[in-house]
Amino acid sequence: MDDLLDLLQWPAMLVTVLASWWVASTHRHKRAWGFWAYLLSNALWSAWGWRTSASALVVLQACLAAMNIRGYIKASRSRTGVAGGG
């Protein structure tokens, strides 16, 4: 079981790279896929970090997920014409 959890870093890396690719797309639906893929990568990295006692990595992933959600909300508001500060 420990070996399987150690291997979790590879799918986490792959999902992170795919998310980066999709977020950089000019197509809105691909950027949306990138958002969800980033959240999945945050979860995968957090699971791996928890398993390896990498507390800073787990905290980093929580912060990155929060910033990703914040960006998604701000982008949604700008598409609907709602002004938002912060």
C-alpha cells in the first residue's frame, strides 16, 4: 500500500501539467477543465504530502486551491458584468 501511495506523485504531476496546458487555452471550456484539473492536482499532491509528512506541501496546495477558486469566482463575475474588488 505504501508503494502505491508513493506512486501518487506521478499522476499528480501529470494532472498538474495538463491543468497548466488547459488553463492557458484561449477556449473557455478548456480553461474550465484546467480549473477542475488543478483542484484534482491539489487533492493528489495533498494526499501524497500527507502520506510523506510534507506539511508545507499540504499547506501550499490548500493555498493554491484557494487562489484558484478565487480566480475562478473573479473570472465568472467579470463575464457576467459584476464588478468585484480584491
